[in-house]
Amino acid sequence: MPETPPQDVQHQHEVELGPSDAHGEEGYDSGLDDGASRRSSLTSLRSSIFEFYEENGRTYHSMSAGKYFMPNDALTWHLLDLQHHLFRLTFDDQICLSPKKDGAKRVLDLGTGSGIWCIDYADQHPEAEVIGVDLSPVQPDFMPPNCSFEIDDVEKDWTWSKSFDFIFSRFMTGSFADNASIVRKVYDQLEPGGYFEAQDMALPIGCDDGTFTEGSDLWVWMTWLIKAMEAMHRPLSAAQNWKSMMEEAGFEDVVEYIYKWPTNGWPRDPKYKRLGQWALYDMDPVLEAAILAPLTRALGWSQEEALLLAANARKVLRDPKVHAYWPIHVVYGRKPFSSKPK
């Protein structure tokens, strides 16, 4: 990545839509009518997963349609790649902080998005088997041999037959109706001594000097987003609660770090100024993407009303006189080596 955000970026992670033929038809009895029927049903299922639906001019996932509030178009996945770069800047080129940053055997990434974290981890640790799971099949076709992607809804029953020694998630606030149940699933799927790490953005937006006020358009944007997500029964409160939820589930040695991503390049410190420049480049289009579905689905707003709210908030986001920041929570914990009564 360059030192500062580019003026224009080509989106290179577009995926050709269509059912995958990676598994072929081996194992099906082509001579039987019921075999043909099963192949037809499987093809139909694959096709339906790849047929994204359009809403407010953006595309969204078709599996468990309506659950996730962010679009799944090329711009959105490009923004996730930018967020990955922001985390590397924050962590001095690391991509995670738990002891599993030094390696693992079997890794699961919940809500993998563009798949960039999985690919990076698999490249860094060729001995690890790395699996990314998401509602949308938008991951690249080319990946390290020890990396694979699955399309599934992790709010449903988990069907992995083997345990993992590292489970990871990033920016999943607002994704789940019951975050604590996800933590319990993670706990049960980890082998003894395995780690769970969650990286997330918290709301409300922070400010330490009073330049970001409750009357500003960015504050209004944030307030309406929180209300809409609560109406969708997917509250934006995971980041602040990962630590307590992990401890309640039985994790030990739970560690929490809180970082600050400036809303633009307002800081004087070179590292934070650079972080702010990249954060602005990433979050500027997120203001629109994040608000469209929640406001129109849950609160009955029109697309035009939601776009106007985002446009007004964007002016505050770009204002260097407003010294605001996005709180970033990183929490990890270890499953005990031996079972203990909870």
C-alpha cells in the first residue's frame, strides 16, 4: 500500500458470478433419475447463492437474505481490504494480536468478507489450515493451497466436524442477533487451549476535546444508525461487550486493547495522521453503505432521505477541525486446557 490514500483506486476483486464446478459431479449416480434430480437441486442452490439481490442501487447477499446490513458489491469488499491495511498500520504490520499470531494448526475466520485476512494468515503460516466463512461468495478464486472459503450462515448450527485452535472475527458488530450465542459456539468449537480473537469498531464515535458535538450531522447519522440497527434486532454493541461475553462463556486470560482511528488527518503525530487519512478514505463511503439498508428496511426512510443524511455527515467526517475518532476494540481469550464448571 502507498503511504497515503490514492485519489482513485481500481476495484480488482470482482468475482464472476455463477455456480462453482470445483466439486464436479463425482459421487452422483448419473444413471438414476434421483441422481439427476439431486444434481439439478444442487445447481439451483449454488445459483441462488450467487444471485445477489439489488436494493437501493446496491447488491446484498441472497443466503439468509436481509440479515446483514452492508452491501456485498465490489466497492464494499474493496473497503474491507482497506480496513485490513488500517489494522496492519495499527498493529505495526501484524494482522492479529493473540499468541496465535505466531502460528496455528486449524483456523476459522467468521465473516471473512473479501478473504484478505485468511489469505494473509495462510501465506504467513503455510503449516496452518485456514477456512473463511461468509454469507456472500465474493472471495477470490486464487488463494494459497492451505486456504479455503465456505458459504454459510454462522447463526445456524455449526457442522464442522473438527475443532479449531484459532477462531477469528473482525468488524462483526451488527451481524448477529445474539452475540453471546456466537461466543458460546466459538468456545465449543475450539480445542482446549485454543484462542478466539475479535477485532471490532465501537459506537459512539469518540472525541477528547469537545470538537465533536451531539448537534453535528455526523452525530445525527450515528444516532439514527444505532436506532435502526436496534429496530432490526442487531444492535451495534458487540465491540464493547466481547470481553465480558468471552469471560462469561468460560474463556481465560481475556485481554482487551482499545485503539483510536482518527476520522481524518487531523492529528499532528505522523502515525495517527496517516491512520486518519486512510480511515477517512475507507469510512467516507461507509457512511452511505452502512445507513441505506437499516433506515429503509427498519424505519421506513426513502433512499433519498438516507443518502442526504450520509451526505451531511460526510462533511463533518472530512472536517479537520473536528477531532473525532473511531474506537477499535481488540479482544482475545483462551479456552481452558481442562474443562471447568461454569
